[in-house]
Amino acid sequence: MDLYAVMGNPVAHSRSPWIHHRFAELTGQTLDYGRRLVPLGGFAAAIAAFRADAAGTARGCNVTVPFKFDAAAIAQHVSPRAALAEAVNVLSFREDGIHADNSDGIGLVNDIVHHAGVTLTGSSLLLIGAGGAAAGVLGPLLETGPRRLVVANRTLAKAIGVVQRHAALALQHGVQIEARALDDIDGAFDVVVNATASSLAGDAVPVAASVLRPGALAIDLMYGPATDGFMDWARAHGAVARDGLGMLVEQAAVAFELWRGVRPPAAQVLAELRALVD
Ligand code: ATR
């Protein structure tokens, strides 16, 4: 049977096996999907061990924290969007070698457009954070053609770096892109994306509520109780709050289609997962 896994540390909490098993059931695909706890510094060895254990049946894996930066190094082919993000969350093991890709950004865009029902083209967008999670979603957000996109980060230099790396893509799509410090954001935005680790750390939302225009969509890339602070803050200031569960399912759907050539019913699986976790 074709074998897949999510590789990370920690990984016990991952919903990916459940999501991919459900996709497989609903599309009539035969596969197994497990989770592998990878020791820090041991990513390449863990991939080799996974493939050896599977004796030729391993077809790919998802890569999660903290290995998204390591995964490109073991691949023979890196997609342009993964190269720009400098982060990989999907590996496909094919005859011509390992292919690395990033489905996080397109997963976020699909969630915002299809599930939250928000149009990104022509909108104003605030992306908070400039680490791996933010870099992973910036390219696909730019490709939707927002009018203005501000990357705000606690460490301004990191925001400037990410913005410079994406300057050509922004120009290509006619987006006004800016790097800002967290206390230097002007204007109110249609969509505010929290891609910082602030929720995870239990810290306060790192920007002023004036960034939310009335009825804005405020979305945290995390999910679970850690996002409660951000979601409560957003609702208290008149925004529509959303967590990262939809993005999780949508990035998985893109990976599933890459591997299997079949588009799974992401909306149905998201509704089922929502009922499971709430
Ligand atoms: P990830 O892969 O989850 O993005 P990361 O690369 O370590 O992890 O990036 C974490 C992001 O969260 C960074 O943008 C970080 O800001 P700095 O670049 O200034 O470190 C941001 N972050 C973490 N804790 C934060 C907090 N308490 N308030 C504001 N931003 C925070």
C-alpha cells in the first residue's frame, strides 16, 4: 500500500493523518498515512529511514515544525513557490527524485476565498509576522492581487528581508507592498493574518485594534485553544474571527492532489474536523 507520513517535532497532536485518511476514503484511494517524530537535527536521516522501512512504498510526506527549512536541502526538485517561501511542507518521492513544494500559502488563500467568502483581489492585507509561517503564505497572497499588503513584524529587519525577497512578485501583480514595525502600521485592513507565534506563547495580540476595519476578516494561522486570545480580540473589535483549521485542511488537499492526482472534498472534511475539535 502507498505510504505517507507527517514528519515533525512535536507531531503527536497532528491532525494530518486523520485528514488524509478521510480524503482517501472519500475519493476511493488506497493509502496509509502515519506520523513520525523526528529528532532535532535528524531530518535527512528520518526521511531515509521512513523510505527504507516502507520498502519502496513510501510516496511522500508532509513536513511540519521545525523542519520546513531543512526539507529543500534533501530534494532534487524545488518548486518556485517553495523556493520563494524558503520553506517546504510537502515532499513527493518520484522516479526522478524528491520533489519539494509548499502548499501552505495556497491553502490559506483557498480557505479565505472559498470558506470565509472574502475576495482578496483589490483588498488591503496585513500580514503580522516575518518568520517561516509568514514567508510560507506571502507569495500566494500576493498572487491574488491585493491592492496593498503590509508585512509587520516585531523585528523590522526580518519584515524588510521578506518584503525585499517578494518585491518582484508584488510588482508583477501590481501590489503595493510595505514592511512595518508592529507599532507603525497606518490604516485599517480588510484582512489581517496573524502568522506570529504570539498565540502559541500566550502573548497579547501584537498590534493595535485600529488595524481592523469594521467587518474585517482576522485569521490566525494556528488552531486550537491557543488562538482564543486572537479570536476574542478580533470579535471584540468588530472583525470576523477565523482560526487556521481551514488552512490546515486546504493545504492538505493541495498535497493530496499533488500525490494522488485527485482533488479531495475539502469543504466536507473541514466541516467534519470542525465538529470533531469544537
Ligand atoms: P514560524 O515558523 O512559526 O513562523 P519563526 O520563524 O520562529 O516561527 O517566527 C516566529 C514569528 O513570530 C516571528 O515573526 C516573530 O517575531 P520576530 O521576528 O520579531 O522574532 C513572531 N513572534 C513570536 N513571538 C511574538 C510575540 N510575543 N509578539 C510578536 N511577535 C512574535
